[in-house]
Amino acid sequence: MVMLENESNLKETLFAFKDLMDDHGIEFVLLYGALLGAYRNKRLLPWDHDIDVEIIAKSYEDFVDMDIFGLLRDAHKKGFRYTTW
């Protein structure tokens, strides 16, 4: 199975994102094209250019209590950067 460079980069980013979320005890799920590819193709879609995720908060209190700034600081330290299209 040949993996396109973009697909490889997205897969690497997804695993880094999962590690970041695990470090902060935050659950998430894949959505849209990312979910379709994972379910139907057992891989990310080769033509997809992003990964769609939704962060799960079990309650409003869990969401409010999230250390968003700590999460953003850790994301920046791990190399995540804000981008625009």
C-alpha cells in the first residue's frame, strides 16, 4: 500500500494530537472525512487535507474546567502551529 506524503503527514499529526489529548485527559472522536476513511478504508483518505475531530466534554463543568491555556501551551511546545488556508 503506497501512502501519499500528505496522508503520511496527517497520520503523524493525528497521533501527535492523540498523545496531546491523552496527556490532558481529553477525549475526542473523528468526524466527517477522517471518520469515513478510518471506517471504510481503514486509513485516512489520500485526498483529504485535514483531520476532523470533536472534543468530548461529558458535562458543562468538565468543559469549563479544562485547562485550555495549558493545552495550548503544550500544543505549541510539541510543534503544533496555528495555520490559515
